[in-house]
Amino acid sequence: MQNQKNYLYNFTANILLDRLHNKKFINTDEPIELYIDQKDTNKFIRNNFEKYLKDNFYKRGKNQVNIKIKPSHTEKCLQAVDFISWAIFRKYEKDDCSYYELIKDNIIGENLLFP
């Protein structure tokens, strides 16, 4: 799967959505607006990812999903996610917990995707 980065990205996103759904953090009664970083310039890949996510939300009983794919520098919520990801990366890859300490009380779960 490491040679197929787009499939790995889709698979990983689905695992994360599944975990959120199982922990009841996704309410099926309310509409969701999901912002995704526009990492690809290829429109086919972006559309495929959006369809993949919508199909997986639908399988979980969630019909009202609005997916917005935007460059991260245009959306504050994506910038916050970038910081959080970076802080967790620093903890595990660089043994630097200084930024992780700022966010750790707000983390709802911390399990490896691929142990």
C-alpha cells in the first residue's frame, strides 16, 4: 500500500472516520461540514477522494455531508489540524513533547493506525 499513496490516504481517512463514528463523535442527525486539505492538484484524485468519503458516510447512515477541499492556508481549521498533527509527530518522531503538552488534554484517543 505504501506505493499507492492515494489508496493509503483514503484507507487511513476511513479508519479515522470509523473510530469517530464508533465513539459516537459523529452525530448522524446533524449535517457535517468536513474541510480537507487540497493536497493534490489532480482533480480526478480529489473527486475520487470526496466520493469515497461520502460513500463511507452514507454507509454509516450519514446523508448530510458537505465536503470542502481547500488549500490549508485558506482555512483556519485546517491550520489548527496541521499544528496538532505536527505536535503529535514531534512527540513520536523527535521525542519533543513541548508542543504536545499544549494539546494533550484535548486528545480523545491516541492509538496507532498501523502498529
